[in-house]
Amino acid sequence: MELSNIRRGFQNAALVAHDAEFYDEVSRGSHNETYLPVQLTPDEKLALRNEKDHLFAQSKGLYMTVLTVSIAAILQGWVQSSINGATLLWPSEFGLLNKTDPNLERHDQWIVGLTNAAPFLFAAILGCPLVDPINRRCGRKGTILVAAVLIFASSLGSAFSNNWVQLFVCRIFNGIGMGLKASSTPILAAETAVSRWRGSSALCWQLWVAFGLALGFAANLIVNTASKRLSMKLQLGAPIVPALLLMVSLWWCPESPRWHMMKGRNDRKDRKENYRKAYNIFLALRNTPLQAQRDFYLIHKQIEIELKYMTADNDRAKAHSYANRISELFSSNLRLRSALVAACTVNLAQQLCGINVLAFYSSDVFSKAGKSDDDSNKKLHDTVAYLYSFGFGAINFVFCIPAIRNIDTRGRRALLLRTLPFMAIFLFAAAACFHIPANDNGSAQRIGPIALFLFLFAAVYSPGMGPMPFTVASESFPLSHREVGVAVSVGLNLFFAGLLSLFYLRIDDAFTSTGSLCLFASFNLVAAALIFLLLPETKERSLEELDKVFSIPIKKFMHHQLFEVLPYYVNYYILGKKVKLEELWDPNIGIELPPTIHDVESRWHPSWSATATRRRSIAAIPPDGTDDGTDITRLGSHNASQNNDARYGRLIGNLIGTYLYRPYPILSRPKYSGNDVTVLIPTITDDMEELRPHFLSILATPIHQLVLVTTDIRKAKLLAFSEDLADPRIKVYSTPIANKRTQLAAVIPLVRTAITVLVDDDVTWTHTILPWLLAPFEIPRNGSVGVGMAAIRIRTGSVLTRCINFLGAVYLERRNFEGAATLTLDGGISCMSGRTNALRTCILQDEAFLNAFCYETFNGVPIATGDDKMITRWLVQEEWGMYVQYHPEAQLLTTLESGWKFIYQCQRWAGSSWRGNYKTLFVESNPWTVFKKQPWTFYAKYIAVFTSIGLITDPLTLYCYYQIRPLLEPTSLWAGTSGWVVMSLLYLFTKTIKLKSLFIAYPKDLVFLPVSILFGLFHGFIKMKAFCKDKGWLSR
């Protein structure tokens, strides 16, 4: 009986794999499940949603794999920081680099470079080539264990070395271990991860390499207080700690199920046993048996396809040997060659960008930065260099965190192309700072600016180039060539890392620090060009789907980039032309399943066919009916220093998020069109002519229907007005009372389209808004979509009127800025604006939603306002995705209160924010749950709100600066009058950067900037008043 259940489970899993997107929609309650061949249980629905929506909702087995990968990465980073820091000590201890003869000095530089390069050169020459045979025999876990033992033994041997030759030999074995580990660990991460979060799982490698660097530099700082020789020995031997932890963690780490399924293919008994092991591992790696059986089935079919290809003739069967698999990578096989080119391009680009100059020699770089030009002072104390190196490692780690989400939502190629140019800029700036002269005391004041730009370089590197090489390498190759493909590409990375370590001291000696940094800055631009021409996008594709992505000929891909993509970017982003970019391949491709699967479907239900499982309208469309005078009334009753750090930390994070933000593109063949859209507008306005331009702008778009709902006493006037507009798409309804929630609840059940757009009556649409509004709904989990907002500007009238209008425009622009940032960094949004909010109709027509919408209370008092915040909280609670399209073609224009009424409107907004935040954190959820779902939004929206009261924080900032002025050096830029000038410029920067788009569109608005700054201070008083007044919390 149990075997029968497992067999039936695999049949169900095959169907779910075949129509993965459709069953994702089913898990969200968007379809009638009565006639589906697979009836999902509540646990399976929750698991399918969490699998796609939440990175941190995976199984314990997968967490154990992530822990092991993380420790392996920490070991990699610690080894690098050990080599880095010890470079200041071991050469002099072993009698090197202290010669007076320039020829002998250059000879010693080669010895130091060769010894530092040894781990990376031998990782590439011996470690990576051994990956395939050891992986085939010992598996991923076994190979990592061999690597951990080699690094443990070699680090221990390095600590007891008495000359450079002994240290060199120890580093050879250290390098072999690094090569084995660096190639096998990303494979283990990629082969055990869920395809949706495969990039994030593999990203653990780079994230924890950066953390290992920081830990290693911290250890260097600690042991630097000991004697010079003891400090050297401790630094060289320190990697034994993470190596030992890695060996222990491997005991509980699951093996890759793909490795088991590839074993014993020629022996039926061995195959059966290995398949049983692989299935048990999948059960540990996934939250439900359905997910385990689905992924098991997909891998089984992929292996079948590959083996069929490999055994098509005898020559291909022979190619299954190790040597021939390597040679096949360089053969005419398009799939393999394209994958190799892409993986090697990214791995080479990482070495070209210059990051390892700092990873290997940051202590040396910062020491030279701290030495004055006339050399009147000795090199800075090693502790100072270690301290800056620790800062470099810490920044590398912290700024890698945003990539955990963005690597799988923004894509590998996109992140690389957006970050490499800035890396070049920051390296050029750091190089220029080496020309800053020494001050009167003879100490170089340039170390601060140099460190600043190198830290910015590391901050931009971390979410971009940092995680990509190992991620792309581990996912690009098919199963049959995965080990050798990763070994070659990672071997290339490590080989050039070794060459960099070998030659950098000579490059630095020949070109000086300025020249060498400029050289690597130029290489960043070369790397960007290579990425643009040779790397396809691989985000959110299963390892099996990538076969078709890499089947595009390289020449065809390059031609497409040069003659299609590049002109598109120029026309669209620079010239502002409305053009569309045709995809090079079908974005909806998937793994091909055998036709027998459809036979299984038809056996379960006679009317169910393959075409019946295709994606259909996600909206639960009510049965058709006629409007026969139904009583709409009945339907309507359906029912200080730290403060400043937090404040400006939010600004820095938001700037990064805004820069990385991109709107969803419009597909050439979209699923939804205007015929799928109904617009609902509640209104209580008596002046109908006021509504005319707003309604006409909406009717200018190809929507299906415009539904207006007012009160009974205004219905006749609104009917007459709608007849004057003469558009058959307009329908008019009414309710007895003027209440926005009641009015909307009255007409929501009447909607018959998949998408419903809730719109305020003072909103003007652009004629291009609708396709942008619908584009994010191509993603099934997205339940709500908004657009950017701008105020309708007033250019005439009194100064007060124009000032208030400007402040309204500022409010909306700041909202756009903060929304783009939080959406990019963690998918959160403070509030989906009610001015235009597109939602899936099935959400609004859910009885539970309507009941909560109509009868929301706060402290027992019914709430009439804040409907947009309530909808936002409901979407988060039900785990629907939200997105806002910030694009010039997707912008709406709206009016705000004029005159002194604007102050009252701000107070009402503030009160609604306090109430909504309180309900989110303490009534409907708790702070920890909110933080886990959306960490940056939690900080930026709920925590930083207490530090963003400018009335308090701005004077406090100036007071703190005034207090530290006596402690500054008189020659410092921050001392004297120049200090106040710099503070003023920084203050103006923080006030204007968020309004950049507003000032670019309307340069004359700069004259109102002082008004904006003063009102920002006054707004702090409004927030405090709203917090203290119950009325502001509860109603209008």
C-alpha cells in the first residue's frame, strides 16, 4: 500500500512539475479545484507559496546544507585574510624585503609574490582538475571533507615553518584543498537549492567569504598585540579553526541527491539503491513529499535525456570519460561551449575588477596610503592597516546582504552591468587620492579619502561581481559535465588570482599605487564589455531549463547585444523613445516532458486534457448575471548619535535600492489587456465638471468598464454627467451613505474581469499607463500593482499657493523614492496608494477580505479612512506580492489639498501611519515576524520613523559636530570654516538627493528648496502632534 501511495505521489508530482506555474496559482486560491487531477493539501499549498515567496521558509535539511556551505566559505575568506595579514610579517621574519640592493629587493618581491600566489596557482593547476575524479568517487561531501583536511594540515604546517621554502610547500597543499572546496561547494549549494532561490543559496558562498575575510582580519588585529614572530605563527595557523568546524558540520550535511542519481547507471541494483538514497535526501531537503517527488522526477528525466544523448553512438559513449568530458567543453557542442564561455567570462571578470588586490594586499595598500610622500614618517603601525582591512572585509559582508534577494529577482547579468561602471569610478577616485600631499606633521592625510573610495568600491562589488562567478559556474553546465565545467571555470578564476598575487608587487613597484589602481579601474570597463557581449541572463530558471538558454550560438547572441539591445538602451533610456526589445529566446520555455503524462491526466478525469492545464484567467469569475435593479444597498452591507546613524543609514540604503530599481517590462505578448480591467471610482463630489478631465483620461485607455459609485442623493446628477460623457463603458451605482469602504464593497461583487483598479476621483492617468500597470501581473504571486505619482503643478497664483503645491509634489516624490528602494531591497512597500491600485479581482471578492474591509476597527472604534493601508496589510498577511511601476509612462497626476488644508491633510496622513504601523506590529502580527519577511522595510518604515523627526535630529546633528570640533586637527578639512561649509553641503545633499527627479523635471523649483527644508523640520511637529492626538489615529 505504501509503495502504491509513493507511485501515485510521483504521478501527482509529475503533473505539478508539468504545470508548475498553474499549480502555484492554485496554491494561492485562484482556481476552482474540484476537477483538478492533483488535489493539493493545505500544507502543500503553503509549501508551494513559501517556496516561491520566502527565501527563509525552507526545510531544516536545506538549512544544514546552507550552514555547511557558509562555513566552507568562511574558511576560504579566512585563508585569504591570513595570507593578506601575514604578508606584513613573514617576509622580514624570513629575511626578505629588507635588502639595500635594488636587484636583491626585486628578487625578494618575486619570492613573496610566488609564495602568496602558490595557493591559488596550485588550486587551479592541481585542485580543480582533481574535482571531477574525487567528486565521482566521494561525492560533494567527500570532496569537501578532503579539502578541509588538506587546509587544516597545511595551515598547521605553515604556523611551524622556519623559512619561505617550507611555507611555500605548505601553501601548495593549501591550494589543492582550496581548489577542491571552491569547485565542489557551489555545486552542492546549487544542486540542493530550490530553483527559485538557487542564486541566493549559492550566494551564501560569497556572503560568507566576505564574513570570513572580516573574521580573519579581526583575528589578525587581536594577535597583532603579541610578539612579531608569535603573531606571524598565529595568523598563518588561524584557518585551522574554521577547517575543523567544516569537518564537523559535514557529518550532518545532506549529500547532493543529483550525485546519487548519477551513480550506478549501468547496474540495476546499484541504481535502485542510489535512487532510494536520493529520494530520502530530497525528503529532507524539501518541506513536503510532493516537492521532493517533483524535483526527483525532474532530475530523473534530465538524466534520461542526457544519457540518451551520450549513448547515441559509441563515440559519445566513450566521451563519458573524464578526459573526453573536458575536451567536449572545447568542442563544437554548442550547449557546452556557450556555458563554458559564460562561466569563464564571469570568473575572469572577477579577477579583472581588482577586488583581489584588496583581498590579498589590502594591509600593504593601506600601509602605503598611510605613508607620507616625503617618507618622513615610517609606515603606519600594522594595527592601523589591519583595522582598515577589517573595515574592508566588514563592508564586503554587509553589502552582500541585499544581493540575497536581488540576485534572483534582478538577475545576474543586470546586477553586473549596473555595478561594474561604479567600481571603475571608485577605483579611479582612490587612485587620484594618492596624490594628496602630506600635512605639516609629516603624516599622510590621504588614507581617509583612499579608504572611503575603496570601501565604496567594496560596497558596490559585494551585491554585483562578488557572488556571480561561482553562481554562474555552478548553474550553467548540464549534469553530465557539471563537475568538469565548474572545475575549468573556477580553475581559471583561481589561476588568474594566483597570477595577480604573483605580479601585483612588481606592478605596484613599476606603476606606483596610483597607476596600478587606474589599471584595474580600466579593467572594470573591459569586464563590463565582456559581460554585455557574452553572458546571457539565467535568473529564476531551473538547472534543467538552462539547456535552451545556452543553445543560442555565441555569435548570434553577440550580434543581438550589439545591434538590438544596445540601440534599445540608447533609444529608450537616453533619447526617451518608446521602443520595444524583442526577446532572443522564448521567455516561457520549460523542460519538455514526455507525452505519456497527458495520458495519465485523461485517466483521472475524462474531461481533463493537456490544454486544460494551461494557464487560464486567475480571477475567480462569478457566474454571468444581469443587472435587474438589484438592491445595491443590501450589497453594500457585505462588510542622538545613534539616531543620526539610523536616519542617514536609511538614506544610504534607499539610495542603493533606488539605483538598483527597475520597473517590470511590458512583454510583446502580454497575458492581460484592457479587456481584463474594470476601474472602480467612489466619489461624493458635487461639482461634476471637476471630474471631467480625470474621467476622460481614464476612458482614453482601453479599459473594459468604468464603474462610478456615489451616494443616493448625488446619483441623478452623476447619471446625467455620465450620459454627457457618452461612453457606454460607464456604469453608475449608489449607496445611502458617503463612506469609501461601503461604496467600494457595494460594487466589487459585480466585477467580471480578472483585474480591478481602485481609483480616487482626483486622479489623471497618462494614456500609456495601462500596459505598465498590467505588466507585473505576469508574475502569478503579484496581487497588487501601483504606479508612481506626481502632483498637478500650479504655476500661477499667490506665493503661498505655489509653495503648498510644491510641498505636495515633494511629498509624492519622496514617497516614490522610498517605495522604489524598499521594493528593490526586500520587496516591501509602506503602503499601496489608494489613488490607483490594481488588484486581482479574486482578492477583492474574497468574503473574508470584504468582511475585514468593511468592519475594520481600532480600539473598538470603526475606521472610515486608511483603506489603502488596510489593503496593504491584507496583501502582506495573505502573502501576495506587491509592486509599483515607477516609470515616466506609468505615472499618474493627482491633486492635493490647497492652502492651509494641506497641513491638516499631512496630520491625517501621519495619524493614519501611526495607526497602521501599530496594527501591523502589535495587533495583526509581531515585530519579529515582520522583520523576517521584510527586514529593510521593517527598519526603514517602522524603526527609522522615530529617528526621522528633523525637528529633533537635525539640531542634534549640528550640536554633536559643534562638540567634536575642538578634537579635530587644525589642518583637517572638517575644522575651521571649511568644516561648516562641508557640513552645510552634506546637509543640502541629504535634503535634495531624494528630490533629484523633481528638480530635473522642474529646475525652477530649486527656489523653493528652503521652503522644503523648513517644512521638513515643521513636519516633525506634525508627526508628534498626530502621535499624541487620538483623533488623528482614529478618523478624519
